[in-house]
Amino acid sequence: MSYRIVALLALCASTLLSQQTPSGTEAELNALRAAVKASQSAGDNAWMLMSSALVLLMTGPGLALFYSGLVRKKNVLGTMMQSFVMMAVITLVWFVCGYSLAFGEGSRFLGGLQYLFLNGVGAEPNADYAGTIPHQTFMVYQLMFAIITPALIAGAFAERVRFGAMILFCTLWTFIVYFPAAHMVWGKGGLLNAFQNGPIPVFDFAGGTVVHITSGFSALVCAIYLGKRKGYPVEPMKPHSLVLSFIGACLLWVGWFGFNAGSALAASGLATSAFVTTHFASAAGAVSWMLAERFRTGKASALGAISGSVAGLATVTQGAGFVAPYAGVVIGFIAGIVCFYMVTVAKNKLGYDDSLDAFGVHGVGGLMGCTLTGIFATRTVNDALKNAAGEPLALGWVDGNTTQILNQLAGAGIGIALAVVGTLVCLKLTELVTPIRMEVREETEGMDLTLHGEEGYNFEA
């Protein structure tokens, strides 16, 4: 009898253990999965916050120094202020409604209003965009792109535009051009969003179309519409400090890693690939510009070297996360030569005064980059686009998808049309409120004194 009782107790204990062990193991596995997920999220978030800071570094001090060194000394502070004020003004616009219009769920052309005043943008990830980082991190990263894009346009009308008019124009421009462009390419349901079933699938990893094509072609419109600087091209208008421009260009090169590699939206192998490709393209752009300059003038200048590096960076932006390193070298090399021609030959022949060559570098570079992405994009670098069976789809011409070039050209055409028409509308609306162009006396005296009441250099102090 006692034997039966012992056996029964042993059977019960065995049953209980068999029931508890799997559940205990499952709990441990769940805890382990949660820890791994939290670790990945922390790593991705740290990288994205760093990338956000790097992109902001591109505007101030990067672009501010780069542009201000290229103007005459009487305009150094005024030019810096054009970049700096975008950091302040566009941030507030983004907070009120900009982020919602760019990334909210709406039509094919513009987002909705669900994120007004960043309502609902908190610590939880937004799976539509980045599933391992807080929604707020994604929001602030995209803000940095919205800041630098209108600041790039200022290079076209440097030394001749009123400060208040510039602020009004750029604010209108973000509403009419940038927010629709960002939504169409990157927003959920956007017309050109290749990864969310857009009717025209365009590959734009970090803003070749959204940033460089729109700002570059808008810059050309501004340069033509506002006319040439007083005395251009008869009077010499040499850069007053290539040292400032040199430092600014180096900061742009460093910051561009956040711009391109950060667009992977995770601390991943794809971010590494974009980082490497970006660096190689910048180096190739600098070398090819110097070679072209050496062939044409007999000397390779510092201005040419830094201009070539920026051209390579602008041109590779669209394909940074889609193309292999060898393609980055090819893209950068082509960018240096073509942008050199646009800046030194074509601009003079066509007669427009793009003061700091915003169109010649960013507009032309962006257009080339958009097209070349259609050629060199490959699933061996980015396999995120898959068919119904979960297999990676062919991306560009090198994968056998020749039609992608047509998609890229269509996307570029839409971006150019939006930029040209939108910029003209913004210029006309701005003129209804305030004069845009400085008076002859003000332009002669310089932006620093007439617009800001101070000087960049006081050698008497």
C-alpha cells in the first residue's frame, strides 16, 4: 500500500515537473527575446541620434562655413545667418505641422494632419518607417533633412536677398515643395515610394530627389528670377576666405555619413555599406574635379578639391544604400567631371548668376545620381524589396531591371517640375509681402551692415 502511495506521488511530481519545465523555459526564452530586442533598439537609437546630430552639423557649422567663405567679406555674417535661421524657423514649422504633412498618412502627394504639434509622436516605434527606434527619433532625424534643404538654395541668391524675404520664401518653399516631395518619396502611400507600393517606384535612399534635385533646380529658378549681382561678371567676386570654406567642406564630408548611412535607420550592415559608398564617392569626386581642373587650367585648386568632394557626396546620396562601393567610385568620378563643367563652362555660357553653384553641384549632381542609381542599384546591397514569395527583387540595370532607369527619370522629372513651379509660386507670394532683392546701395554696402547692423571682421578692436 505504501509502495502504491509513493509511486502515485512520484507520478504526480513527474507530471508537475513536466508541465513546469516547458513553461519555465518558454518564460526564459521570452525574457531573452525581450532583452535582445531592447538591446537592438538601444543600439539603433544611439546610432540614429548620432546621425541626427551629424546631419544638423552639415547645416551649422558645415554649410554656414562653406557658403560664407565663398562670398565677399562684407556678406559673411549675412550668409551664415541664412543657414542658421533655417535651423530655428524650420524646426518650429516641423513641430507645428511639417512632420505630419511629410510623414502622416494622407494622399499620394501629401500627408495628413494626425501628427499636428507632434501629437502621437513618442517613444514607441512607428512600424511604417522604423520599427526599432522611437517614433520621436525618426521624427527628429527627418527634421534635419528639412532644415538643410532650403538652406542649400541660399547659395544661388547669396549676396543680394533681404533677410526677411529669405525667411518667408524658404518657409513657403518647405510647404509647397519640400513636404510634398518628402511624402511622395518616403511617406506612407506616397506616389514615388518604392517600398510602400508607390505607382512609380523610385529608389531614393537619402534624398537625391527630395533634397538635391528640388533644392538645386529651385536654386536655378531663383538665380534667373532675381537676376545677377551688381557688377557680375565684370567685377571680381572672389571668395573672401577659402579657409572657412575648406573647414566647412570637411565638416560636410563628415556630416554626410549621418545623412547617408543614417538613412538605413538602424546600426546595420546596410548603414556600413552606405557609409563606405559615401566616403568613396566623395574621394572620387574630389580627385576627378582636380584632374579636370589641372587639365583645363594647369593647376588643381583647393576650391576645386572641396567642390569636387561635395559634388561626389550630393550625387551618391540617392543610391548610397543601393549601390556597391565600386559604383560609388564611378558615381563620384562622373560627378566631379560633370559638375566641374557645369560650374566653370556651362554657367558662363548660359549667363546666369548662381552665386555659390547650388544648381551646378546639387541640381546637376542630384539628377545624375538619380539616373545612375537606376543603373547600379543591386539587391546584393539592399534586399528589402521582395516579391510575394519573400525573394529579393531585382533593383537596377546591373540586376537586369532596365525599367528602373525609367522610374528614376520619371521621379526626377516630377521633382524638377515641383521645384520649378513651386519656387515660382513662392517667389511671387513673397513679393506680394516684401521686396526680395536688396537695393543697389544695400548690396554695395553689404548684407552684414545693412541687414544685421554688424560686421564679421572688426580689425580695429
